[in-house]
Amino acid sequence: MPLDAYLNTLGKDMKFRVNLLTHEQVYEDVVQAEKTYKENFVERDAMKIFADGAFGAKTALVSEPYEDSADKGLQIHTVEKLEQLVQTAS
């Protein structure tokens, strides 16, 4: 579990707050589980949504093709699906 990794690495003298981002595919499961943390420095935070690729790999979604190809990048979700994910996270 990611929380255990934080605790084991940093020990008991926490000097910062941990806000856990939850991947879009498991967000609703995490919310429904109503997980609480005994440590007051940890809390569930935002939904992590991947909407497109990355510029370095030339998979980021762009309106015009990349200079050296006809590719415009990678669209992971439709606009409707993105709107649904944002509503779920609200």
C-alpha cells in the first residue's frame, strides 16, 4: 500500500502533509471504501485524470499535427467522458 511506503520511508517525525491522488479508474472505489487514516497528516485528495499523452513522446493531444509527422497525439477520453469524470470528482 502506498501509505505504508510513506510511513516506512519517513518514519514517525512527519514534517509535511501527504495528499493522496487517486487514479480515475479506482476513484469511486476509494470514495465508497470511506478509508480513514489514523495519521492526521494524510488525506485523500483529488482524482488523477490522464487526458492525453506527453510532449516528449509526441503523444500530447494538439490541434495541429507535430512538425515531423501527421500525428496529433493521443486522446485518452472523449469530452463527454472527461465531463463525467470531473462531475464524479466534484
